[in-house]
Amino acid sequence: MTRPTEAPTISAIVPARNSEQTIGECLQALLESGTPVHEIIVVNDASTDTTLAIARRYGVNTIDLSTKHDANHCRNLGASKASGDVLLFVDSDVVLQPGAVHNILESLRDKTIDAVVGLYSAKHRHANIASQYKNLWIRYSYLRSHRSVDWIFGAIAAIRKEAFGEAGGFDRTLFMHKGGEDLELGKRMARKRPSIILNPAVEVEHLKRHSLCSLLKNDFVRSQGFVKLATNLGQFARSFFKGFVNIYPGFAYSAVLSWAIVLCHLLGTWSHPLFWTGLVCTAVYLILNYPFLRYFTHHRGLAETPGVVGVMFLDHLACGLGSLKGIIRWLLFRDE
């Protein structure tokens, strides 16, 4: 008689820095996930608030760093101390939704799968337009991906410990301000075999609140990091045809078109051809983004759609400008 295969044990690793507003809810969700988690390890990245004290109140394992490092250092350190078969990386500002751990284990029944990536839920408690736009855009962009992906989403990802060790963990030498280094680990793992899947049933609620200013600043800086990573991997040109991580081609075209629209309308006062070119670019821009706007409307209603068009356009301008800066820096310093 064949014995049933035991489910792998899971070690949850939570990097945290100054997370006193969210760490408690994050840990509570892990402890109440329904499917037991073998251990929870919080790596405190030299927080100056009560993050460590809150984590200890939940009775989880803690590692306290006296000097600040970064999230990937904390993830690697937590992984080195973990005893589970699977490393579940969870950011300190996300809350696992019911069934998330169970759905991870269901995916890992397939022995050819080394990692499972989740995504943000449509539910987001901050109702302001910038937060809703960012949350739903990230979710929408992930849902456009194929089941098999070549990236890791550090906010919610489960990786077999053996595969994590073979890949060498997260790269600490690739520093991208505003995050993104976690994506590179997936690129490295995918070179060996396509063993990472996106499971939309693995959801977390992201607790971050964006203002319009913080959104634009974040995406301006983050787009520079995406350019850096794409050029380092030799995937920048192909991103306009096949996309890069969750940046689908339509988003890249929209970032270019947004600046063409602004320039054409500014100069169109003195040039009729530029004025009409601006109108054509605007029409193409709206057509490219209609699928996302329809998705946003489905979740938030028609009343908020006009506002999100403006936020989306400003975000494309910020990403286009950030990408241009990233390209210039790459051209100037690529030989160093």
C-alpha cells in the first residue's frame, strides 16, 4: 500500500523595517491562515519604532539587526535560519487572504514547480484614487501574465528551499531603490528551467496608502530600476514586444505616447500637423488603456473612472521620464 505524500513544511519569512502600523495584522493573518505554517521568522531591519516588540508579542521567531541593510538581505538571512521545506516570503505590509497557504501547497503538489508567486487582491482598504489605481493596476498587470513566469514577487512568493539555495538566494549586489531586486532571482531561476508559476488564488491585501505625490515619485524611481535590470539582462528591446515582468508592451507604449501627447498639444498652437498628431496620439493612448480602464470600472464603478484617467496619465509621464533617465544613465555608465 502506497503511503500518502506528506505536505511540505512552510517557513514564513517577513522582512520588516519600521512596520509598527502593519506588522501585527500581517502576523495575525499568517497565524490564522487555516493551513498551519511550520514557523514564522521576522527579520527586523534595525527598526527605530516598535516593530520588534510587536513581533515578539505574537510569539514568532525574530532576528534583530542592529544596522540597516535591505529587504533582500533580511530575506536571505531568514532563509538561512529556516527549517521548513518551503520558504514563504511575505512583506510586512501585506495581509494573507483566506486560503492563500492552502493554494500554495496545492500548486506545489506538482514536483516540477519550484516557486509560486501570488498577487495583490482587488480589495484595498484605502479608498483614495491613487491607492486604488496602483493596487488595481498591479493586480491587472499580473493577471495579464501567463501561468508560467520568470520573476519572483517578493511581497508574496513561496520557493522550495532547495531551489532557493541552488539559485544562490536574492542578489544583494543589485540594489534598486524602491524595490525590484526580488525580480532578478526569478530570472536566474528561470534560466535553468521554467519552474515558477503565478497562482491568482494566492492573494494578499497590500496595506500601503499612496498619495498622488508618493505614487509618482515611487514610479519615477522604480522605472529607473526596471530599465537597469532589463538592460543588465539584455531584455530592454524585447520589452516593447513581449513585455518585462509585469510591464506589458501597452504600458511601455503609453509612457512614450503620454509625452508625445503633451509635446504635440503644447506645440500644436503653432503647428496644425502637430495638433492633429496630438489628437491621434490621444486616441491611440485611450485605445491602448481601454482594457485596464474597463477593469478599473468593474471594480470601482464608473464615477471614479474619469479621475483614474488623469492619475494614469500622470503616472505614465512619470514612468516615461524615469525610464529616460535610466536609459541615459545606462548609456553613460554601461562600461564601468
